[in-house]
Amino acid sequence: MRVVPGEWTTSVVRLVGKHRDPVVVQTLRSAAAATIAYVVALRVSPEAAPLTAPLTALLVVQVTLYATITTGIRRVNSVVAGVVIAIGFSVLVGLTWWSLGLIILASLVVGHLVRVSEFVPEVAISAMLVLGVTRVGDTAWARVLETVIGAVVGLTFNLLLAPPVWVDAAGESIEDLARRVRQLMLRMGEEAAGRTPVDHATARLHEARRLDHDIVEVDAALKQAEDSLRLNPRVREGLLHRVVLRTGLDTLEICTVVLRVLARSLTDLAKEREPERLFAPETGAALEQLLSEIGDAVVSFAVLVTTDVSVSAESAENRLATELRAATATRDKLAQLLLAEIQHDAGEWQLHGAVLTEVNRILDELDTEHRSRRLLEELDRCTREERERMPWVTRLRKYVRVPGRNRRAVSRRSM
């Protein structure tokens, strides 16, 4: 079978792209770590088939280093807790039907007390497996040893082969969301400039409501990116990156909520004025232009919050400032036209006022000063919480970071 050069190139690009896919990365990492853990356990553990070690490595190795460390700690805690409970029961009562029920109950309770999260059932599983063998002591400590081997191999695997940072994927998700918001604004503006049937306005309202599902997907991608930044040796200013992305998504979420309210106002206005135009021709044209300019500003905002400190970020900042100035001027023009319409016919003055209020809210959310102030407040809050939760990290950073670096970086990233 002859391969066309163009198709071969496309296949290679697709294959390379899949190597960055979280599912592919997770599969390769987990398989390799589990195999290495089993090989090590064969040489150390007294068990003939030390499957606990690869099982632990399989569960410990996650896509991000932060998840690997936290999962490993919880996994080891759950196994040790189960082993201790099993040893205690084997000394006191041995294995009977009622002691089995009692050990399961005790293990689940202890699992919640030691806060092993998703590994609560593992406490009971470890206790049952250990209690069901003849030589409880040997099997118990062999299981602990295998668990530690699996956890250490999983952690070492991610330390030596640092997991990817998923900021780019989260940034692409945020920018895609912003572009969908812009497309919806353009359609709403085009329809508002003419005679809008009620069913068309209702369709736009449903589109605005579906943006909530898009935000959930973007939020999941952002959470993965936030985890990949925590404790990652390849990342500097990880907290700043997390705060910039998170506050950026929060701003876009607020904009989508206001856009949904705007779509509702236009739908109500279409019901009141059908079959007439929603606005006078000049007013409708101004609203169409304003929504187009706001849509451009939303995209520029998303590009800015997902771009590193560089010439690209400065260009995005300048473009956003220019688009906001243009949108503000069009907003002022629209306000004068709406006032003239209300003075001529005050029948739907509440809906006209609602339209103007909602576009004002979106512009306020995108305002550069508002963005900078909110970003600094959020950074201070996160820094304070981290200092209170892990004071040793704060003391360590005094020796490896220049004081005030975060704030200088914020001033560059926050417009």
C-alpha cells in the first residue's frame, strides 16, 4: 500500500499530538511505573507475587506531580491503617463471620478519620487480605513494604520524568470559550439590528444557556492545569499562573451570565414588539456594532490572560485597551439613541434600560483597572492561605525567590 506524502505527514502530526493527550500520557506513565515497581518488589519483598507494588504505582502515578504526591501519601496511609487494624484483630479474635463484619466497619471508620479520601475502601481491603492469611505478621509487613515500593517508584518516576504542564490546553479551552461568546454576540447583534422573530431570539437565549456546559468543561481543564503547576520543578511563579487563569475564567463566566440575561431581555423585547423592529434602524446598528466590539474585546481578554509575559502579551493588552475604548464610545452613542427612543415611545423603557445595563456590566468586567485590582486581591488571598497552611514553604521561598517578584509579574500580566 503506497502512502501519499501528505497523508503520511498528517498521520505523524496526529500521532505527535496524541502524545500530549492526558489519556495517552496517563496510560504510558502508569504502565511503565507499575512494571518497574513489580521488578523492584520481586527483589525485595518476601512474597512470590508482590502485586501490591505495581497496583500502588498504578494508582499513585497521576498526570500531575501534585496529584502523584497527594495520592501516594493517602495510599500508603490507607494500607498501613488497614494492616494495623488486621494485626490487632488477629491477636484478639481471629477470622470469623462476625469479626469480618466488625473489621470492615472499623476499617471504614478509621479510613475517614485518617482522611485518605478515595482510598477509604482500601483500608478495609488491606485489613481483610491480611486477616485472611495464616502468617499475619509476615504478610502484613510485606504488604506495607510493597505499598511503599509502589508509592516511591511512582513518585520517583514523576520526579525524574517531570509530568507535562497543562497550561496550554487550559489556555486553548479558555480562548475557545471566548470565541464562542463572540460568535453568539455577533448573531445577537445582527438580529437586533432588524426584525427579529421571537423564535430566533429564543434560539439565541438557548445558545447562551448552553454556554454553562462549556464553562464546566473549561473549568475541568483549568483544574488539571492548576494541579500540574503545583510542586512542579519546571514551573516558576506557579501561583501567579494559577491565579491569572482562574480569575480570567471567572471573568468570562460572569460575562456569559450577563450575556444570558441580555439574550433574555432581547427575547422579551421581541415578544413585545413583534412583528415590528426591536429598535429604530440607527439604534439597532449601534447595538450591532457595540456587541461586535465587545465580542472582539472578550477574545482579546482571553488571549491576554493565557499569554505569558512577552511581546505577545503586551500586544494583546494594547489591542484590548483599544477595543474597550471603541466599545465605550459606541456604548455612549447607544445610550443617547435609546434615550431618544424612550422619549418618543416609553412603552418598553424597562427593557431598553436593561439592554444598556447589561452591556455596561460586561464592559465593567473587562475593564483593565478592575482586572488588575481583582487579580492582586486574589493573589494576596491565595498567598495568605498558603502561608497559613504551609508555613515551611514560605520560609523556603525566602531563600530561592526575590521578594516582590509576584507583584511585579502581576503588574505585567494584569494589564
